[in-house]
Amino acid sequence: MKSFIFGCVILVTLSASAQTPGVSVDFGVQGNVISSKINATLRGIAGLPAPTGTYELALEEVYGLGLGGGVHLDVNLGILSFRASGDYITISPDKEKFQNAVQSYFPGAPFEFSEGGRIEIFSGNVNLKFVILPIPVVKPYLTGGGGLAHVKTTPAKLIFNGQPLPEFEFLKSQTVGTLNVGAGVDFQLGPLALFGEIKVNWLFIEEGTSAYVPVGTIGVTF
């Protein structure tokens, strides 16, 4: 978290100080609404009977929409530009969906999902933006890039036969590589630029390469 805040301060400082002829450097903020597509394999939950064979709990069947936001720094070179961004996203499980998913492997098991299991993702990326239609006011673009993401979860708590089970984590706390590709559009309104974009993001987590798709990213650049 401290590194994330430090990175945000660096972005603001660079935006305020960088003045290169022919190059503009702008700072902005954004909000994210995402739909989780992260998969993780859960095995050997203490106290639960082992099912036949290997099982996998697909987290997109347990989690709904996630929310987040961040800051970015744009280095504009005309139809090409670079964006350095830092984002925070959090996703919490739905209690009923979680119980239904686990009971598909353990039919009739007397357990309850108590709390926890919230996934947090801190990410930093550098993207290339390419304007495909450089017209006034409205500028659609393609984007792609990569970076690093720190993923962690709060411990999940289950109750089995009325007794609490040892806490467990859906995903290990880890810092991994990430890639993304997408498209968006800038709306130039005087000194401000509003933008909206959709990107597919891949996280190379230890539990297996996973992806999540932002349903919507909306931001403003100053």
C-alpha cells in the first residue's frame, strides 16, 4: 500500500514539472468497474470431506462486480502516447453463490460461509495508446501494455457442522506480471479530456494464468 501511494505522488510530481517542447505531460484519475474472471484451485479445506478426484472452484461463479480506481500520467506525442497508471481493485464474494459452488462438490455438507475472501489487486502498468481516428474532440484509440500486480485475499471463514474451520485463502499473496489490451475513446473538452475504455487484463498468478475484464473504466485527464 505504501508503494502504491508513493507511486501516485511520483505521477503527480512528474505531471507538474515536465515541460518538454512538442510533448505534453498530463495527470488524471479513473474509476473501474470490473467483472471477475479469476480462477483458483481450492484443495484440502480442513474439516471438509475430500471429493473424488481434483476439484476447482471458479471464482467468477462466486464473485460479482468489483470496484476500484486509480491515477495515471499521460505522455502525449501526437497520435501516439504513453500512459503510466496505478490502480486498486477490490472484489468480495457473494455468500449464497459461494455456498452453492462448494456444495456442487460436497452435496448436502452442513457448512456455512461466514466472512472474508475479499480479493485486493494493486497494479501498476505502462501502456501505449494509438489514436486510430485523430479528429477534433472525439479520438478513439487502441491500447496495450503490461506491468506488475500485487494480489492478496483476506482469510475466508467457513462453519462446518456448527463449528468454525481453520481460515484459508483463495489466492496466495503474490506479486505477478500482468498484460492488457483494449480500446477506448477520449473526449477533449477544452483543458480536460474525458475517456472511457474496456481492457482485457491477464494476471499470471501462481494458481494459473487468469483474466479479468473491466466492464467500464471512466476517467478524466487534466
